[in-house]
Amino acid sequence: MEASAKRWLSLYPKEIAPVNEYDDRPLFDYLREAAERFPKKIAIHFLGKELTFSKLYDDALRLADQLQKFGLKKGDHAAIMLPNSPQYVIGYFAILMTGGVVVQTNPLYTEHELHHQLKDSGAKMIICLDALYPRVKKASLNTELETIIITGVQDYLPFPKNVLYPIASKTKLPKKRDIRNEKNVYLLTDLIQNGSKAFKPATINAREDLALLQYTGGTTGVAKGVMLTHRNLSANTKQSCMWMYRQKYGEEVVLGVLPFFHVYGMTIVMNLAIMYAAKMVILPRFHVEEVLKTIEKQRPTLFPGAPTMYIALINHPNISQYDLSSIETCISGSAPLPVEVQQTFERLTGGKLVEGYGLSESSPVTHCNLIWGERVSGSIGIPYPDTDCKIVSETGEECPVNEVGELVVRGPQVMKGYWNRPEETEKVLKDGWLYTGDMAYMDEKGYFYIVDRKKDVIIASGYNIYPREVEEVLYEHPDVQEAAVIGVPDDYRGETVKAFIVPKQGRVLDEKALDAHCRKMLAPYKVPKSYEFRSELPKSAIGKVLKRVLIAEEDKKRQTS
């Protein structure tokens, strides 16, 4: 697209340059820089405990030293299965320092889901919470996993059980002496204590060397590893910093409640805080009362989040009792941001809340509304600096203004491809353009609007849920003949999962039985919230289930109710 056709460039404030240079530095080098410039500055605040940048960097070096001695070398894959915590940040940067590739793993994954990811990624190591160890051990069978590193509920910096994931209080925790007696199982605290901070990080080609495998689904429903390089991640982090141009290096406080295992939380919270040399206030999960107390006490200036978080906060009955005036900037992602939520939150805090857009394949952010400029309700905003964008028809021709087509983007944040899936890569990467699968249009000014999803993905509370994955689990139930899964609107989650079931002849099914079955195989947020039993499903002439008919029926029910 010619520069003259990039209508959005005229909307940039003078502080945002449309063309920029991006460092070809490894991602961990920003942590080194922060530690050298601000050695005694607090890098992490975690539930009353604090780490300086110097301590954070030294511990990452010590852990990297031990990981390398255990055989993790450049290009090897190592998984992290932790809630937000100092251990997550240390493990993430330690893996990168060895030249390894981080495989981000949701702590809520079941054994079934975890096994697929370990098998597909070929991860040799995993750093996990002690409460997850039994699950990890079972899921590691018939994979390449060689080493398990455990961090405890009370290790390093404590995880109070009352604010941790429910997994910590429902699982019998392994004892340290038992862990030390197991082959190829180690304690994170032991490794950090025994490692050397004289470790020399690997030499990295930032444009080519992978930093991350971020698993995401698609129309197939099969989770794929998005290959993101050091440059992809550092460029998108720098783009985000440029977008928040009024924030100052070394002076900000970032609230880290978005999960780091999600690419959005990883970039806009963790990587951004390190690149900004900002104090990162970490919470292991979103709990409304805890977030409000933390904002009042720790005075964060940046609060990236998802719409459901802001909705929960503004609807808390005692929100007026908390001082939220420190909040200056919030970028909302993962789902559409209702305008009334934006306005109410801004009134309560005095800060700015804007909607952005992205996907795992772009590290993830490609678009955002201007924070201190014109904002358009219902729009995802304009492209980030150095991000080209256009709308194309089914034939690949560029669409005129206000005409709906597929949104395609290119820029320094766009992925290298899908891990071990060249055919899938070719479908979405064409001549340097990433085909997002989202249907959108651009208006006369250059603002973009998402109107529909080409993919079947359901987004509930910011989590991507792929219908086929849920359907395959439902089909494993011996009494299910047919299953179809769609997303239905939900006032709080944005969308939620509904399953349509045709039982096998002569069999009797109920919601309770299906719910119990799904919970054995799926993370809680993927489990259908409602079921409808039918004698048949609407189908095309060739026998394909017509989900659009089911969606239309649900729309009609809502309109008449």
C-alpha cells in the first residue's frame, strides 16, 4: 500500500513517528540495561515482597547457568506453567538467556491439553508450580520432556493460598525431600542458589532466532505454536511504548494482573515493564477486591486489562471507597470494549481507557485507539507505527473505504510462522502479509472496525475457545451422536460456550453428565455453560452442520425474550 493511501498516518500526534528503527537486541538485554541503570530500583512487587532490578537480573543469570548445565541449549524449547509471579519472570528470561525458546503454558490446562502442547512443541524442560507436578508428570509420558523444575507455594517469594489459583489449595503438595529424590526433578530455589551470576548469555540473531512458541488455535481447532522471534516481541513492545508516549522511562508502575502466559499480558505487562524499567506490581489472579486494594496501595500508572476486568471493577459496590486516581493509561484487549464501560472507568479513575486489537500471530498488537487523541467508539483504532494494513476481498483485491473484507497486516511484529506446520503457515502468511481471519472495514479517516470473525473462535473473558476442540471432547462421550458448539453473547464474559447435542438412539443424556465429562478434558473456561438436546442438527445438502442457523436461532430467541 502506498504511503498516500495510509489514511491513518495523518491521525498520528507529532510524538508518534510513523517510521522507526527497531533494535536487533535479544529480549533479555532490556533486563540487563534496566539492572545496570537502576540496580536498586524495585522491579517487582508481589504480595508484599519486592525484588530489585539487580536481584531479578542476577537470579535469571543464575537459573540460566543451571538450565544450560542440564542441557538446555540454543534453539531448545522449555515450557513455563505458572501463574503470574516473580518465578515466571525469572524463568522466562533465564530460558531466553540460554538461547532457548519459551513455550507458554496455561496453568489451568488439563492433562489432555498439556500433553498435546508438550508433544507438539518438543519441550525438553518445564518450570511448573508444585501443585501442578502430578499433572505434568502424567502429561509428560511419550513426550521429549526430560527435566521438571518445581517452584513451591511458599518458595522464593510466597504464594498465599487465598489469592492463588484454586489448584494450590485442592492438591496435595509434594514434599521437598521427595522431589529431591526423584530423577530429573529439581527445585527452582536450589537451582538459583547454586547457579553463577557470571553466566554469559547466548549470542542471539534477533531477526531469526525464536524467543517464544505461543499456542493458539484456528479454524481447525488444533492448537498451533506461533513462532515469535526476539525482534517480533521487542518491536511490538517498543511500538506499545511509543503509543504511550507520555509515560516516562524508569518512573512508571505497571499493574500485572493479565496472565503472562497469554501473549497480551506477556507483551503489554511483563515485557513492557522491563523495557520501560517500570515497577511491576504482580497479582497471581484477578480478584476484584484484591485489585482495588492493590491500586490504592501501590499506585500503578498503567493498567492493561480485558473488558471483563473493567466491568467487574466498576460494578463493585464499594468502588467509591478506593482511591484509583493513580491510573493514567489502560489499554483494553482480547474482546470489544463497551463504550459505557470505558466512560464509567475513566470517570472513576481520571485516567484513559482505550480499545486495541491484536492476535497471537502479531505479538500481539496491531491496532489501538489513540490514548490522547481522537477515539472512535466501536473502532479498534488505527495501526501501530510501522504497521501496514489493508482490507481485501475473497479474490485478494484491496477493498475500497467502508467495504467489508478480510483484515490483513504486516510489520515487524508479525510471526515467522507456525511451528512444524508449513501448510498452515502458507494459508495465513502471503507475501509478508498476515491474513487475520477477521472481517473488517476502514472508514474515510483511517479507523478500522471489526464486524465479524471469519474463524469460529469464541472469545470468553479474553480467552480464545475453539469450537472443534470442545466438540471433539463431546464426541468422546459414549452417548453423544452429534455435537455442535457456538458462542452466544454474555453480558459479563462477552461470549460463552453453548453446545447442541444429539444423543445416540436409546440413550439418555443430561447436562450434569456432560459437564463432568468435559471438566476431565478441558480447562474450566472452555467447558460449555449450557446444553441443548435435539433430535437432529441443521445441515447442508452435503451433511455439513450449519452453525449459522444455530446462531440465527439463538439471536431470534434473545430478540423475543
